[in-house]
Amino acid sequence: MRATNRPLRESEDPMNRSLLTMLTGAVVVSCLASTPVRAGVEIRVFPPSWYIATARPVYYEGHASYWYGDRWHYRDRDRRAWRTYREEPRYLREYRRNREPERHYYEREHERR
Amino acid sequence: MGVHLRMTALLLVAGFGLRVAAAQAQAPSPKAGGGAPTSSATPADDQAASELKEHHRHHHHGGVTKFIAMSLDTLGVDDAKRPQLEKLQSDLHAQMAPAREAEKDVLRVLAEGVAAGTVDKAKVDAAIAKLTTAADAVHAASLETLNKLHAILSPAERAALVDKVEAHWEVWRQVNHEEAPGGRERGGRLAKLTEEVSLTPDQVTKISAALKTALAGHPVKLDSQKGEAHVHAFAAAFAGDSFDAKSVTSSANGDLASRGATRMALFYETVTPLLTPEQRTKLAEELQEHASYQPAPSGK
């Protein structure tokens, strides 16, 4: 029942009001639903080409692993995708503790001669 | 439609837009990229990336075979295998030597032209033609060495080598083909020149415009599909348990050397008239430095 005697505006007919309520609800649900997604997803940065070309890998579990962005990454067996170790394997952790990451600097080749 | 309804619809669209943007920002990258160093990069990464790009901008002589030789610099094989690998890398460099000498001539002609204030285009074109012929012969010369290389590497090392060859190809293609001529992005060719010879803002503007015009109107364009085909053919064959380098029939070595050197020459021909004598002297020295490049086997 209407609370006033003011005539209905075009947007205030019962049909539009229902639609408006539904749309508002959809926005609220959409925003709420996105929160757990954001909290659960980890941003992973895989080693770029210039890194693969200049960094020395460590061989572990039958593949070359690269330490990049504070994680170890490797290509899966069919070489289709990069994978990341969620937990740092002990062997790789020990390796990293004992040795500096090795890089190749191409312009320094000129200076080495 | 009423005002409230329109506002709510707008909110809904904005809400979905924000969600899509957030989802894209969170999605893991599907593959390794070849662009500028990311926020994960350390100063050492920046330096290594910058030096690699500068190298690929000036050295094209062996095409894909050079990418293979460079990949041995960081393959990471164990100490027992290292002497054999160094020998094979040294052999590859020897097989590329005629092309490397031809490339030196290109760089020396460019250095002389830059120092003098005008690059002799006819001399440069003749030197590039010799480089192309020499680079064309590299693949056939290196077949036996590539077979030996396959034989001494483990499956994991072969896969790593293929990753590295593809990575070098991606960086080479980026700096010699995809990078916008005259682009002012960080890590780009113009940014590097600005750093090398201290260009003024006015010079940067003029050189950027001149490079866009020069490269847009140049008839020689890189057909990256040839390089792609060579790299993929090598990658597919080399990753397998048996390998015969003769099976890689699509050599792009001459094409890559020719296109890379042509783009490099066009860059120096275009920028030279817009530099001061002091800047030209400095740039000519840099080119002479590249001309004297002699790779040392590292086989790591």
C-alpha cells in the first residue's frame, strides 16, 4: 500500500520497483561473491623470456627449475605450461642457501676479453 | 526507462566491469612473456635483460644457431659434462665465424658512417649481403655439432635448452621486429640511445618521429614466420630421444641475419644526422665495441 497520495512516477510503477529491487540485489550479491575469490587467488608471475635466456636453472625432479619472484618455477613434462612449487622443496631451498643465483650478462662479454 | 532504473542498470554494469577487471588482474599468466622486466625483477634482472636486448639488437650473424650457442651459456649442466659442452659451444662459434666476421664489417661500416656524420648506404647494403650469404651457410656447417650436443644432454637438459632457444628467439623478435620504431618505452632502443649519448628531449622527439617515418616506409619487413618455423622445427626435433639435425630443413639463419642487420643499419642511418659531433663519436665507439665482440665459451 502507498504511504502518500503523491501520484506514481513512471519509474515507480510496481513492475519497475520489483525490477529495481532485483537489480540492486544482483549488484550486492555480485560484490559479496567476489570477496572470497579475491582472498583465495594467488597472483603468480612466471619467469619471462629474458630471464630464461640469462639465468642458470637447477635440475630437480627431472626438469629445469628457475628461481624467480621468490618462487621456483618449471615447465611441465609436455612443455605446455609453467608450474610453480607452492612449497619450496628442501633440495632447492638448500641449493639457494648455498649458492648465489647465476646470471649471464652479455655486454660484459665485451669487457671480459 | 525511469531515472532510478537507469541508475541501477548503470550500477550493475559498473559492478560487473569491476569484477571482470579484478578477475583479470588475479588470473595467473598463461605463459612466460618477453617484455620489459616486471615488478618481480631485481636490479640484477634489469641489467641482465637490458644487456641481452642490446646484444640481440647488434648480433644477428648465426640466426637460430646463435640462439642455440647462447643457450649453452646458462644451461646449468653438471661439472662432469662441462668440458664436453664447452668444446661443442666453441665448435658452434667456430662454425659461425665467417658470419661473425661479415657482421663485424657491417658494424665497422656503420661506426665509420656515424663518426663521419653520414652512413654510406651502398657500403652497408653490400656488407649486409655478405653477412646474409655467410649466415645462410651456418646451419649446414653446424649439423654434426648439433647431433653431438643432443647425444650428451639428458632429456631434462634438452628440454631446458629448447626453452632457452625459444626465449632467445622471443627476445630477438621483440627487439628487432615487434618493438615500435621510435617508441619511447623503458628498455626500448630509443631509451637506450638516450642513456648512451645523453639525448635532449628535443632530440628524442625528432629522432622518434624520424624513426617512425623511416621504418614505416622501408620495403624490407621481417617475415617472423620463417624464424618461428625454424625454432619450432628445432624444438620439436631436439626435445625427442633421437635427433638428426638434417631433419630441421627450414633454416631461417640468413633471413634473421639480413633482417636484423637491415633494421639495425636503418636505425643508425636515421639517427646519425640528428646527433651532435660529440654524440656521434660516443655512438661510433659503442658500435666499434660491438664489432670487436668475440664470444668466450662458458658452457655453464
